[in-house]
Amino acid sequence: MYQNYYTGNIEPEENTIFVFGSNPRGIHGAGSARVARLQFGAIYGVGEGLQGSAYALPTTDLGIEGKRHGLMPPDEIVGHIKKMYQCAEQNPDKIFKVAYRNAPNEVTLCGYSGADLQKMFKAAGPIPENVWFSEEWAKGGIL
């Protein structure tokens, strides 16, 4: 079992970074992206990176009209996860709490199941100690 995890909802706290699924256009209108914008300082129009007490992790592909036009390829998501890991390593005093909590076969707004996403986080390389996942994911056994 992955050792570093949080329980319940992620709350704004000192040294906590809320990692949420984003889109490259930074339209933070639904799901965890909306929570990130309203509670953690995510900036509308910024689709990737550290902003306020949030980290936008692109996992959803949007077309010109702002509607999903297909799945973001897994290798592209893995690349974005690697960038997030690098940011976490550069900020060892912060705990990056990944907002995904979905079950292995439950599909999120990005179109991937929990099991699929967990495999992508694992494929991105060694997980920094200050990147924490939900209790649901940590006890799921894939990480």
C-alpha cells in the first residue's frame, strides 16, 4: 500500500497544494477544477502548473468550443504528471494532494477510470514523497 495518503476531502491548509485534473485551456468550470478555482486559487485560463495553493494537471482535451473532443492520450498525461512530480520535488515543504478518489472502474470527467489514471501516475516515474493520494487510491493497491 502507498504510504502517503490523505482521508476525506482536501481542505485548504498551509503547505497543501490541491492537484486537480485540468484542461490545457484552463476552463476550471466543473468537478475538482471548480473546487480548485473557488477554494485554492486556481486561475481561470491557466491550464497547467502551480497557481495559488493549486496545481493544474492537464488530463482532459478540449476543442475550440470548450467541449471535450476526445481523450487526451495517456502518454501526454504521463508527461504532464512528470512535470507535476518535478514541481513537487522543487517544493519539498509542500504536500501535493492529488484530488482523484474514483474507484478502479469508475470513469472521471477526463474519460479515464481510476485504474487507468493510477497506472499513468505510476508510469510517470518514482512518486515524490510529498505527493499524496486519496486513501481510496492508496489502499487500492495499484500505486
